[in-house]
Amino acid sequence: MRKKKICSILLAAVLSTSIAVMPVSAAGWQKDSVGWWYQEDNGAYPRNQWKQVNGQWYWFNGNGYMVTGWNWIGGSCYYMYESGAMASNTWIGDYYVNASGAWVQGKTKEQAKWIKSGDRWWYRHADGNYTRNGWELIGDNWYLFDSAGWMLTGWQKLGNDWYYMESSGAMLGQGWHWIGGSCYYMYESGAMASDTWIGDDYVNPSGAWVPNYEHKHEFTEKVDHKNATCQTEGYDIYKCSKCDETKKVTIAKIDHDYKLTKKVDATCTADGYKEYTCTMCGNIKKEITTKKLGHDFSIKKEHKDATCQAAGYDLYKCSRCNETKKVDIAKVDHNYLLTKTVKATCQNDGYKEYTCTMCGDSYQEKLAKVHHDYKLTKNAAATCTADGYKEYTCSMCGNVKKEVTAKKLGHDFSVKKDHKDANCQAAGYDLYKCSRCNETKKVDIAKVDHDYKLTKKADVTCTTDGYKEYTCSMCKDSYRTTIAKLGHDFSVLVEHKDSTCVEQGYDIYKCSRCEETQKTMYDLIPHDYDMNTEIERVDSTCTTKGHINYACKVCGDIKTVELPLNPDNHTYEETGRDLQYIYYKCKECGATKKEFNDQTYTIDLGNGKTTTVVGHFDLEMRQEILDLVNKKRAIFGSKQLSLPPMDSSLQNAANIRAYEITYSYSHTRPNGERGITSFNVDGENLAEGFTSAYDVCYAWFASESHLRNITNNSYNTMGVGVFCAKTDYGYENYFSQMFSCDKFE
């Protein structure tokens, strides 16, 4: 993973202003809110002129202020250090100034460069020296050299730390890196992490990442605390010493601090209590000290006797208060005395009547009717058909009742008067006469069974029934019993043929008792399809089911197996493209998709040399960067920027710079030209390695020089290039902002 970097450059602008002349007593340097100036003994100050102060030359502008940096003066370009002193006879970057301080155009500086000797590399400085036994930052990368000055590669240990140098010699920077099948994490210094947690991931003592590693949290560091009250719980928050996991331990609410604030004694109807109030929250609680006393109705105030018509009462008064209670006295019973008696008979009830001596109320007491007084008045003996009895009559009311004395005797049919035998055609009988009367009774004798004898017989065959015929010896009636035909016994196989998938097979059997035959047909057997050999295949699409055809090994019959729809097999046609995506639409179902429009872009290295890089532009992140920049400009009161058209020179410059810095991350283009002058723009911001518009913008916002470009109110348009360079592990993002005071329509 590459280090995240940002870079900024802007064109200097000269500000015109003026200062007031102040009287002074001695020459010397003065400073105000604009800058430094030099005051003479007489109070004057140099303007638009050189002045030598303490052996150093300084240039003062038309307002009298000391200048710094590059300045064109009298047709020559001079460089003033931050102190304002003119540089002379030295190199300022790649530019040389002579003894008079003037820039010598065309003079080139011997450049530091890599030199290969055999299969080893060393780095020669511009002065001919080279680094030995140490680190050197070359370009954007750190390199390590041994005691002889040779560049080192692979794993290198310095002190207690391990570093990894790529085959190019560049030290791996901060982040995760796959090396030799294991993943390692390097700190910002390049040192390998070991036996520690990187976020939620653990690396072992050798530095290798251990997937799905779990450790036991040790919550030893208290990072936050809140006291508990009687209203809310408190807590302690602890942090694991091995990772950033935290644990919150709740502290239970403390008890209320109650103080006695009120005391009330008990009465007849209310409890006595003490009232306590919490000094912290004002909560109130009651504590019953004495249960309510209840009334003491011990004083009788009034009395009324009860009668059989009305209740009486007693009225009592409480001895502690004026409350009264009335106690009812129930009515008393009537005082009944016997005043009348009527005797009962066998026909009617009698009664006794009683009357109350107090109120005259009366009631009757019933006397039940008495029994009849029966006398025997008739006696009859029993016969064959009637019971014997005695008859009684009541002497009081003439009512009659019967009493059975003997059950009826019934007939005695013991005398046989006549007889007839039964046969198989008619029933017989016996006729009897009662011994006590002339009644008779006829007893039937049932017909007897036929006397059947076997008189005829026929044998069974395969196709006809047999029988036996029987005849009665008395009446010549006859009947037959049938013996079912045997049916054929087709147990002798005389011919066989197997079934195939196109012709039925059969078995022919002969009866073991006769010459009859039977043919049994068998179903066709299933086709033997060769499911390992596809005769034809038509693949399914997103809207049309496909099929596979298989052939029978015996007869060549075709079996078609339908395939399910394949929702992923679309027939896509390109519908358009931009610098980020190629857009497609399925001509069958209308489904759409897009894929990155990775193209090969050519980088000009100068002197007719080029290289290429593959990737695409992120137009969505381009818009997000504009939105975030305009939000920041609004805070600073700067006017809103707009994006130039995609085919404009400014946007083209932003795109070129975005993919150029994949080769050389610098405000100088790979061909040696300065970016802002080459493309005639007013400002440039660069960045690489960030994964979102938010991250890259807030890195720019945190940099003073980048923020100056972003909030410069003279700019109207901003070209934004977000190039996603394709790598072995995905995409790496490169960013450019090209600012212009011009407006693009």
C-alpha cells in the first residue's frame, strides 16, 4: 500500500499597499502587519532599490517592504532567502545564481542518479558523494544502504526493528503488505509490527497476520467514570490493554438520604406516621408508627325495645370522638295460643287454630285425614281363568276395596283328545282337553326334513362345471350341488421373447390338463439414453430456457432435458461510455450493467520517451470533491467553483496530471515541465492513496498551502482528475485539482 501524500503549488501575486512614515532616532529594521522594512537615520526608507545591510544585499519594493523568493529586477531574476538576503554563487533547487545574485539561464546542475554496477545499485549525489550504512529519502521513497553504499533489498533488521525493502530498494511504507504468502503491517516509520493488535487484526511475534485470532481482553485501564446518585446509576469504563475494546461497569444507584420532616399521631380513623424527605432529590417516604385506633363505642346514648311488629335498637357514642353507632335489636316472636279445633275424617283434614295475644295474627295447624273403617262384605274362590278374592266396604263413607286371596289356577291340558303325524310335505298335531273345564288346546308338530339320496353325478373339466344330484325318498323332490370348473393350469412354458424399447416381449404357456395356450405380453422397456453424450445443447438465457438432447443407445430416440433460465446469461449490448464506465443493456430482458472503462494512457517522459498506465477516471468522486470544496469555500466566504466541461483544456489538464503522477509524484511533470506553466493554470493540488473524496479533501483542508488554493477567491473554475490506476491488488487512486481564474462555459 502506498503512502498517502499531498502536494500544493500556486503562483505568487504581488500586493500593493502603503505604510506611514514614522520618526526614528537610529537606522534599523522595522516590522508591521505587512512585512519588514528598513528605516534610515533620517526616518526615510529605501524603495525600488537595492541596499546592503551588514554585508548582505536586500531588495525593497515600491512600498518599501523587503521581498523574498524569486523576483525579476532590472531584467534579471534574483532569489532572496526567507531572511530577505540575496542568494549568490549557489544553486536554488535546479537553478544557479552567480556571484552578483542573477539567475544564469541555461546552466544545468549535475543531477543525483542511480548507478548500476553488475547486479547491484548505488545512488550518486550531485556532488559525487553517496550514502553509506544508513537511510536516504530519494524522491518519495526511503532506501537503505550498507557500509559500502550498496542499496539493500528484502528483510533488513536495524536494532530491534525489521524493515522490508522491495526489489526496487524502496522501503515498504505504512499499511498491510503481502510478503511470501503472509501479510505484515508496517508502521509509518516502515518498522514491522509484531505481537500486537492493528485495529481488529493480530500479528504474531514474527509479524505475520493471524486471521480470526481471538484474545482474552484485559480491561485494566480506566478511561471514564461517573458517580452514582439516588436517581441515576454511575459507571466506570475500562479499556483493554491489548486492543481498543472497552467495557462499561455499572455502579448501582445509592440509597436516598432520608431525614425526618413530619410526625402525625394516630386517630380513630387514620394511622399515625412519620414522614422522611431525601436531602438529595426531595423524594418523600412515609413510615407507619401506629395503626389507626378505631372507635370506642362504650357510651350508650339511647334505647328502644323490640316487639313482634318492629325491631328495637341501642345507640352508642365513641369515647374519643363524636362518631355514633346504632345497634339494631331484632323483632321478638309472636305469642300464639290455641283458640279453635276441627277433627279430621277419612274424607277431610281437620285443624287447630292459634292466635297471637299481642297483635291478633293467627295460623292453622293441619290434622291429617284418618284411615277408612273397612268391613268384609264378599268372599270368591279362584277358577282356571279368574283370581279368588275378598271384598271390604268402609263403614264411614261406603268406599269398597278388593283383596286377592288366590291366583287363577290356569288350564290343566292333561287329557289327549286327538293326534296326526308330520311328514316332509305337511305338519302334524296333538289335541288336548282341560281336566277342570271343557277348554281344548292344539299343539302343532313341525314338518320333518326330506330324505335325500345321491341319484346322479357329472365330473368337472377345465371349462365346464361338474355336479351331484340328490332325490327325496318320500316326496321325490331333488336338488344339485355344483362343482366349479377347474380353469386352465397354464404352467408349461412353451415360448418366450424379451421386450425392447421398440417391441413388446411375451411368454406362451400350455395348460397341463388340456391343449389350450395363453400368451402374456410385456411392456416396452424404457429407452437406454446415453446421458454422458450430448447430441445437442442450447444454453439458457435470461428469458429463454435452453435444453440438452440425449439419444437412446438402442433405437436412437431423442430425449430433451429442459434447462432452467440463467438470469446471469444476458446478451449485453453497449449503450454508451464515459471515462469511468462502459454501460450495457441486455437486448432480451432490458437488464443493465456497467464496468470500469479501463484504458491505456500514455505518459510523456520527455526526449521522445513514453510509458503507459492502465486505469479509469472516477467521475462520481470528481463531483463529490467539488461539493466538499464548495462547502469549505462557503465557510471562508469564497465564491463557489464550477467544474469545466469534460472536453475543456482545464479538465484535460486535470486528467493528464492525475495519471502522470502514477509515474512521478511531483509538481514537475515526467517530461520535466512544471505542471501549472505547462497547462497555463493558476494553481495545482495533488494527492495519492486516499479511498474517498472525504479523506482526500480533509487531508487538503488540513494543509495550509493546499487550503490557500482551495479557498482562493480569485479562482472561478476547478478541474478535478481522479485516476484509478489498475494494480495487481485492485486500484490505487491519484488526485489532481487544477485551479483557474477563467470561467469555462
